[in-house]
Amino acid sequence: MSAAPVVGIVGSAGAYGRWLRGFLQQRMGLEVIGHDPADPQSDVPEVLLQRADVLIFSAPIRHTPALIADYVARSAGREAGRLWLDVTSVKSAPVAAMLASQAEVVGLHPMTAPPKAPTLKGRVMVVCEARLARWQPWLAQLCAALEAECVRATPEHHDQVMALVQAMVHATHLAQAGVLREYAPLLGALPALMPYRSASFELDTAIIARILSLNPAIYEDIQFGNPHVAPMLDRLLAQLQQLRQQVGQGDDAARAAFRQQLLLDNRDSQGEAVLAEGNYTFERVGYLLADLTERNAISVHLPEDRPGSLRELLHVFERHAVSLASIHSSRTPAGEVHFRVGFIAGSDPTALLAAAGEIDASGIGRVLSR
């Protein structure tokens, strides 16, 4: 195992390939080479097989097993003593394909699209250690640098869980998107519905927007590439059909069956502690949504990531006698960290303008919106 291995990325021009290149170069100081048919300037596969101590497959799910098999044939044993990884959303087939090589093998699944942040901090990454020995310390370094919450699993268990965690969630929200589209001629498109929103509806439509905004091929492969999805969809349809039958029946017996089967049985199966924690999470998200829809607010980017920057920002509002109602950090579409500061009702607009002007003029931060 090399102290500073050369990393090769198969699929280096894709979204995750680009993110991984930046992460490995900037956060871990590694030399990264890559191949991608979409990038004529990228290295040919033979260069990766010759030079890469660590080889990462970051390609569309449906093509990954065959792509790995091609690299196994090309490598012809040269991969012995090296480490092969993949970062697809389905694990059984890619990991099995890598195990046909003589390399050490680990399947990775970051549970997020490529983030705008420099690491996976706050996100989960599933780690399937299929064949790992000499590269164990380096894998630990990689996980530590990624700052993800790493969960160990077998490839088979991973795919079974993903049928629920990913495929079921995507399927239900895509179905909701279809219903919203069909109702649009009658009730209007989504902007016409949002004034009537509940927190649940707002969260669901945000997830729908997220799914529809990203690469449809990823969502397609998550549904079609995982053999555990079809049985899950059968169960999901059965639950909805049962509800439809009860609503159609409409009498007291149907209502009693609804309460027992869909509410009481489900509630008992979860347990009080799980429900309490989940309900508290929902309430916190509701408070966050309320803060983020507050119009009496400004967003500020702090260019210097150093201790005391936020304190200096807050002192500006104190000097102008402006009281804060909330403060949240997030990232702009460009990836910059910014703080959204909300103010109590009745705040002096002149004082707010003066505070924003001082923030810009002093260089403490840059006001993005006000």
C-alpha cells in the first residue's frame, strides 16, 4: 500500500467523478487521474490500470458491472495488491463484479447527490467491505476525511434497505408529482397550491422538486437496477389499494378497519420512542421552515472562515439595536456558506439598512439579500 496512492476515477467527467477528484486532490492531497468517454482529454483506461493504486468506478448503475468486468479483463491480474471501489446506489452486482478481480474490494454508497460542500459532513455513507486487508488503514483515512456517518453493511442487505430508503421514497413522490400534474388543469399548478400549504405538503413538494431537478437516469436505475424494488412496489400498491377500498366502502366498519390497520397497527409497530423522536424532528423542521419563510431577514456570506467572524457579525446588529429572531447557516446554489438572519416583528427598517450597509462596507461579510 502506497503512503500517498495515485487514485484513478472511471467516470471522471460525471457529477460524482468531478466531486471526488476535487475532494481527493484538495482535502487529501492525492494525485488523481481519470477516464471518461465524455472527456476526450482524459486518460485512457490503460493508464489507470498501470498507475492507479486505488481505482474508483463512478459510472451509471446500469453500466457499472459490465464496465468493471471489462477492467478486470484488461487488468489481467495487475490489480493484485491494489484497492478497487465503486460509488453506485446498488451494491450487489458491482461488488460481485469487482470480486472477480484480485484487488481488495469495497463498495461505497454516499447517501446524497454530489454536495456543494467540500466533504460529506452531516451525510451518511454506506460501506460494504467485501475483501479488505492491507488497505484497511487507508480506507479509514478516506472515511475520516469524508467526514460522513459511515454505516457498514453487506451488499445484499444494502440493496434490500435501499428498496425502502431510496426506491420507495422516490416512487411515492413521483406518484405525487403525477397526481399534481393531472390536477393542475382543475386547481392550478404548484404555485397556486402553495398558499394553502401545510408543513407536510411543503416538505413533500420540496422532495419532489429535488428529484425532478437531478439526473433522471439515477432515479431510473435505482428503480430498475435493484431486484428488491418490485416486491416493495407490490406491498406499497397493496397498502394503497386497501386504503382505496376502505374509503370507497365508507361505512363505520371501513373506518374502524382503517384506524386499526393503517394507524394503530403501524403506530404499535414503530414504538413510542421512535415515534416521539420522529415527531420532534418534524416539529423542528417545521420551525425551520417558518424561519426560512420569514421575509424580515437578510442573508450574509462571511468570506473569512475563522473564529470570531460570526461574533463580529452579531455585534453589528447589536450596535444598531436590532433584535434577532433566528439565525441559520446554509449554502447558496454556488456552494458558499451563508447565514440567514431573521429579525423580530416591528424591527426598524432604517436600522436594518444601516446594519446591512456596515456589514458590506466593513468587509465583515457580504450581504446576499435583504
